Amino acid sequence: MSIFKRIFAKPEDVSKVVDGAVKGLDKIFFTKEEKAEANQKLSDWYLKYLAATDGQNLARRFIAMIIVMLWAVLVVTGVAIRWFNEKISDFIFSVLTDIVMTPFSIVIGFYFLTHAVRAYQKKG
């Protein structure tokens, strides 16, 4: 019987569904006040995140420096050895692209991409 009750719903049930749909549609579109409130909440969360992870800054910078130095050393070594031995140079560049490039890209993105996105958003 419950299937028939669901199929043949009461008018009150239909109004509840319509009210829920209208509320859902209302939340899709931000007013300026809602956007400002959401941005404020995001800013508050970001400040709390920065405060909570403050002790990790030194470790993050140290890891970033190691990865960037490894990337730079491999590039310079691969180019310098290219004149003497092309096979070793190819191996160095394969290690660079297969192993080092992903962490290097993450580090560069972490430190520079957020600033670029913020600057782009302010202009737009």
C-alpha cells in the first residue's frame, strides 16, 4: 500500500516538494549579500587554516627548496652532460620528467598559482 500512497500523494505533499525545489533553485543563484557572506566565511576559514598550519611553514619551505634545487641540478646536469654523453643526458631528463616534475609542479602551483588566481580575480 505504501507504493500507492507515494504515487497518489496528497496536495500537501506536492506543496512540500515544490517548496523544496524552489528553495534549491534559490540557493543556486547568489545575491551580492550572499556572495559577500560566503566570501567572509571563506576568508575566516582561510585565516583559521593559516593559524593552524603555522608550524608547518618551515617544513613546507624546506621541502620546496629541496625539490626546486633537485629540479635545477638535474636540468643543468642534463644540459652539461649532453655534450659528452647523450644516453646519460636522456636518462637524466627521463628521471626529471617521470619523477621530479610532478612534485615540482605541485610546489610551484602551491606557492605561485594561488597568488596568480587572486590577482586575476581582482582584475575581473
